[in-house]
Amino acid sequence: MWINDLLVDLRNLEHIKSELWFRGAKGTTGTQASFLVLFNGDYSKVKELDKKVTKMAGLTMGPARCCK
């Protein structure tokens, strides 16, 4: 009986993951300014970090959702 609950939970998690919009690596203020400082203003390194974090998270990068 518990295996059915586990399968339902797994399906729910898969659905939630498919609905997530990953916006990449951002600092505490929601920008990449802190990463630009860490990489001495080299935006190409910030983009590479974004790609690696997105890949490690197993998510797809998407646009920011609008606020309704």
C-alpha cells in the first residue's frame, strides 16, 4: 500500500519539476552583480557558471515569469 503513495508522490514531484522555471545563478538581490565582481567583470565566465549550475540542477533555463 505504501508503494502506491510513493509512486503518487514521485509523479507529483516530476510534475512540479516540469513546471519550474529556472533562472540561473543569481546573488541575494536576484542579479549577477556579485558574480561579475568575483570574475573581475568577465561576463563570459558568469554565463559559463550559469550553464554549469543549470546543468547540475538538471533544469532548463527559462524566462522570468511575469507577476500577476
